[in-house]
Amino acid sequence: MSGKKRRSASEWRGIVSEYEQSGLSLKEFSRERGLSEWSVRQWRKRSAGGIGEFVEVTLPSSGAAPYSVLLRNGRELRLGSTFSEKRVEQLVEVLERC
């Protein structure tokens, strides 16, 4: 995993709200807060209902039980502990587009 700080869905909801109330352009807001314009734009789309509600997935620490993701439709997706963190992130991205 890279050295970048990973923000939770809750943190992104706050950032999107701040941006919408700031009166700043996306470029200005992102620059002032050290965020990528792309990330703010994507999270704004998600919060606007284009993709649906925020979904937060907590990744287990090493040696923990396998991944378990509860989907919006009530189904549970279980992945073996051999899935890499990167693969789980990719899978979540795909599921959020559905």
C-alpha cells in the first residue's frame, strides 16, 4: 500500500460537504486541501446518488479472518484470506459501480 492516507467514507462525506459549501472551484478547493480533483469529483458523484450510498469496507489486519463484504442488496460476499488488499480494493470499485 502506498504512503498516502486512506480516508474513510465518513471523511469523504465531510470533504464533499465542505467543497459544496465553500464557493470555491473544484481546482481551488482541491489545491488548498492537498486533494486530487479526481478524488473529490468521484466522491461527489457517489454522494449525489449517481452510484448509490457510500459503502465502507474495513480490511482485516494480517493474519485475520477472511474478508466479508455486506452488499446493499443484503447478500454477503466472502473472500478467502489469500486475496490481496489490492484485489479487494479492485473488487469493491467494481461492486460500487453496479
